Amino acid sequence: MIKKVTLLICFSLIFYLNLYPSSEKKYFILGKEEGNGLLIIPVHVKEGPDGNIYVYDRYDAFIKVYSQEGKYLRRIGGKGQGPGEIQRADFANFGFTHDGKLYFTEFFGGHKWITLMEMSGEFHKAFHLEIKEIFGISNSSPLKDGGYLVELWLGSRPEKKKDYFLYRYPQALVRVDSKGKVVSEIIKTDYFKTISSVGRGADQWLPFIPIFAWIPFKEDSIIFSDGLSRNLKVHDHKGRLVHEIKTTLLEPEKVKGKDLDEWKKMTKETFPDKSWFNRFGGVIEKYKKSIYDKKPNLSGISSTPDGNILVSGIWSEGEKTNYWLLDENGKTLAQISLERMMLRISKHFILLRTTDEEGNYLNICLKRRGTEKEDLLRIKDLKILE
């Protein structure tokens, strides 16, 4: 009997060690080697349907592809005006279609279409949108019927105040069909976002602007938040409000006078010298009272492979950012606070972006081993975060 128990323990131990070998790395960092796979300014990291990891590097406008072990494989796109190239490198985004294509979009000043590529990096086609207004695409999500949900920024409009101008930047989430025709407008906002001393640009961003965060949801619907409520709104693709998901997120804080003063101070510090501030940024001193009375309580939302909702709190210099993992009913499954960190949950990884002491970007891939809740809470055990 003792021999049988001993053998059972030995077999169990061998099985466990094979499953979780002690020498296996818990995480790896992407793009540290010199060459084509080096990452300089990585801004979007996603796991592809093939299990590889795709990273958009704003520095050279390439989407760089890495294996599940972090080995550089190839790159897609690149700076240029031709088919399969990215015209505006500083504000592009990418994703994957339901039939296994990679696509990318661009903002104002970029190509006014959605570019589709083979996963190998070969150009497939350009998906033109039938929109007459001036627009830039800031986010998008493919639909199974070949259409897309597309987040648009529309042309700005200045509005004269007493001694400065405020600029409106309308934003809209629309559904387009497989031919690029707008089928419906789901959400549209029209907030003041910048301030200027002139009516032709040279503007500075305003503080406390309501956000425009959304993700696809089940049964042809989307989850939307402007950051002004702890609840998340669910709209169908025709724009109708279906219901609200109640959560225990933090309530938005009221904007106080000292908040505006702090914003002015931080904005001024971004200018190289006083003369530059007086010429291009001094207009903010004329902004005496915030037109927004609340601070948004979150900065973004993303969906997870298990159908949960990952909510990103507001980022603030020198402070930790909160992340909440919610189920589809708004129940908090896990909450974690991280310093200088952005994260997403994919099928095989927790994908994180942070910076080292010298300000270099680091893309960390934490291999998943359990539930989304368990893996999210494992982040605090990473020695690289110490």
C-alpha cells in the first residue's frame, strides 16, 4: 500500500513539473534585440488569431510580429503612401477580421480607408468608406458580415469666446456595411476639446473631457462609457439604449479650482522654454473655469477572451492606475493597481506595456496559466515591476 501511494506521489510530481517546469520563464519582453524587430515606440499590442503577438511601432510605422516565445518573425506595413503602407504613423491602429485577415486604420492626414492584409504581410485590399465629411478613424472592430464598427473623429469647428477660441471635435461610432456605406450612427458626441488664441489652429488640449470608450458586446450591441457614471451603457447597432450595466466603479469626482491650476502647471512644464509657452500655450491662462464639472472615472474599456470587461482607470503622473475585471453583469472579479502600466488580456497572455528607469518602453508578455482573474492578480508577482 505504501509503495502504491509513493508511486502515485512520484507520478503526480513528475506530471506537475512537466506542466510547470521551474526553469520556464513566467514572462518575456518583446523587441529588445537590435534589428528589424527592435521596438522603439510600441503603442498597440495584440495577440493574433494565429497565436503570434503583433505590435504596432509608431517609430517606423511597422506592425511587428513575434512568436509565442517572443522571437521576431516579420513586419507588416511601414511608412508610405502606397497600398499596404501607413501614411500617418503617429496615430494608426490595427486588428483582425473574422476570416483571418489583418487590418489597419489611420487618423486625420492618413489614408481614408481600411487596409486589409494577409497575415503573411501581403496586401489584400483597401476598404473605402462612403463618408463625405472630413474624418479620421481612431478605432474600429470587424463584424462577421464583412462590415465594421468604426469610431470617427470629424472635422473641428472653432467657437469664439471673449478672448480665445474653443474647438469642437465631433466623435461618432457608426456601423458600415461590407461596401463601406454607413448603415447607422450608434453614438455621437460634440465636445469642446482644445483651446487656442486664434481661429485657425495652434491649440492646446482642455482637461477633464468626457471620454469615448466602447467595445463590441453580444447580440449586435456595444458597451459604451463617457466616464461620467459608474454604470456602463449598452446600445444596439441602431443606437438605441438597451440597458445599463451597474458596477461598483468609482464615482466621477467633481472638478475643483485647484485641479485647473494643476493642469495649467503641468501643461506649462511640457514647453521647452518660457518664450514657446507665451507664443503657443499662454492661452490656457485665460481659461478661468472648467466647462466640465466632473472628471471621468475611467480611461478605457476592453473585452477579454472569456467575455469579461477590463476597465482602465485614469492615468496620472506619479500615481498608480486602477484596473477592474468585470463580468458581463458588472460584478467585479478582480481589481489591481499598477504604476506606469497599460495592460490587455488575450487568449494566451497578459500583455503589459511600461517603461524602464531610462524611459524606454517595455512590452511584457506574461504567460497565462489559469483564469483571467488568477492571471491578472499574478502581475504583482513580476520581479520586473519592483
